[in-house]
Amino acid sequence: MTISLRSRRPWFSGWQRIIQWIPYPLRGLLLGLLIWSALTSAWINPDPVWQAFAPESAIAALGKLLFNGTLWPHIGASLQRVAVGLLAAITVGVPIGLLFGLVPTIERSATGALQFIRMISPLSWMPIAVMAFGIGDLPVYFLLAIAAVWPILLSTSSGTAAVNQKLLLLARSLCATRSETIRRVVIPAIVPQILVGLRLAIGTIWIVLVPAEMLGVSSGLGYFILDTRDRIAYNELTAVLLAIGLIGCALDWSLQSLQKHWQLN
């Protein structure tokens, strides 16, 4: 007589039913939290310094920083810089991407130079940005814009080049001008590709933000990380890292929802 695994291990079946109720993204987060807690536990790292990096210490510090209002000005400053840098990247990247997609000869002529510049790390421009714009927000805006412009430009260019030629012929047959064709045919057709570029740009800009905010500004999440390091407040440092991850996920989720909403409509 064969005994099933479920009959021999009822506890396994119970845990399996519980796990099935947990959404897949939350499962990965819970597993990461368990690993994080284990690595900072006293029986693995008896050094008291490590206890400041434990999840319970970081979560408590994050709650305190949010409740007493210490962290909100820095979050606001960082989001403002992201918005300005992203707007600058859109202002530059979308028109150039449209030009490249509509005029292939220009795209082929400029590809070599643009690829060369794109391969330079945005953080490598730090000394030049400081010399050109001084200390303050301007060099941060420049670094964020130059980090975000490439995915927007490339997505716009590829989307424009892939627009259905029948739509362009139809617009031409209706005597639409070049500007009318771009506004009413090309741009609506490439919005999904632009949103993909924006999502990639947000991911890139959010990674560059923290080191960019170490260029002498007096606010922002990057500045606050340096401040916690200088004060040896490791629990607050870990709390800021948590905040950075949560805000980045929220931004990505917002753009992902916008993509889905546009596709449904």
C-alpha cells in the first residue's frame, strides 16, 4: 500500500496552502526579509554594529524618520530633481528620436558619435558638471538628464521607424502636412514605446540620483546617506536604503500601470 507524501507530511500540506495565498512578488520580498534577518542576527554576526543593520532596527528607524518629518524634505528634494532631470531628458530625447526615426540618413550619420557618448558612464561627467555648473542643483540635473536621455531617445527612434507605413500613406493621401502627420499619426502610434523608454529612464535616473546628490547639495536622499554615515547612525542609513527601494518600486509601478492603462485604451 502506497502512502502519499501529503498523508505522511500534513505540516507540508498546511504550509503549501498558506504559501499559495501569498502573491508571487510578496513571496520574494518575504524570502529576502528572512535572509536579511538571518545575516544580521546575533548568532551569525555577534558584532553589535551588525545589529544596527537588522530589519527590525531599520524599519523602526524608517518609521521614526517619517513620523517626525526628518525624511520628507529629503524625499521631496530628490523627487524634484528626478522630475526636472526626466523632463529635460524628454525635451531632448523625444524630438531627436522622432528626427532619427523619420530621417534614417541622419540617424545613420549620428549613430557613431551618439553610441560613443552613450557608453560613457553618467557619473564620469561629475567633474565636468561641477566645473560647468558649480555646486548645487544644476550639476545634479545635468547628470540625471544625461542618464535618462538615452533610453527615451532610442525607444522613440525605434518606435518611429516601426510606425505602420500604411498610416503614413493614408495621412499623405488626405493631404496632411508633415507636422500634422507627426502630431496625429506618429506620436499617438509611438506612445507605448515612449512609455517603455520612460520606465527604463526612471530606473537609470533613480540609480544615478544617490551618487549625484553627493556633489555638495544640502538635501536629498544621497545627502542624507552621507549624513547618517558621518553620524554613525547605521540604522538610519539602512532605513534610507529601504526608502530608496520603496520609492523606486513605486515609481516603476506607476509607469507600469500607465503602460497598461494606455494599452487597454
